[in-house]
Amino acid sequence: MELDGEETLRGLRPNFDILKKIPVRGVMVTAESDSPEYDFVSRFFAPTLGVDEDPVTGSAHCCLGPYWARRLGRFELVGYQASKRGGVVRVRVGEDSDRVKIGGEAVTVLRGELLGS
């Protein structure tokens, strides 16, 4: 869902109990950035998956990239996910394909080891 501006997006205070009732994986909201550093800003809410607000969502940017590429007429974009932690996602949309490449810094939240049988 595209909002009327970055201030509106940053000011959202979703009712997660209501969002949980919508039968979707998540709800992404976006707006054109007010900052020259970024092309667009976004937030992603997925309370049905147990994540009220995802800090930075690569899969959402695979959808947002083509959307903003069409709107702004460019294939390389920089998005900012305006969650509490926040994060920058670089997006490159293929001119002649349906491929979207994303890049950015990652934060390790869990380490583990799989044991074979």
C-alpha cells in the first residue's frame, strides 16, 4: 500500500490484533522518501506469522523494487525500511527479466548447527 508521504509511514501505529485477522502473509506499506539518500521508505507488518513488525524484509523489497522502478523510471534504487531498528536495502531490477537483486548489511540473530542422523 502506498501512503501519501514518509511522515505518514513513520507515524503508523498499527492495531496488530486487527491485522492478525487479515488472511495474508504480511502487509507492506511504502512511500517516496523525503531524504535524498533513499528513493523510497517502507515498513512490513506480519503479525499472523508472529512478527508484528519485521526490522528489514528482503522479500518485501523484491516486490517494492519493481513497483518503485516503474514509478521513478530507474532500475537501481535504495530503500530504507523504517522499523525501530531500520535498515537500508539496495535494489536492482532487471531491465529484461523478472529478476530482482537486493543487497545490504545483515544482522545475525541466531546461530545453529544441523546434525545429521
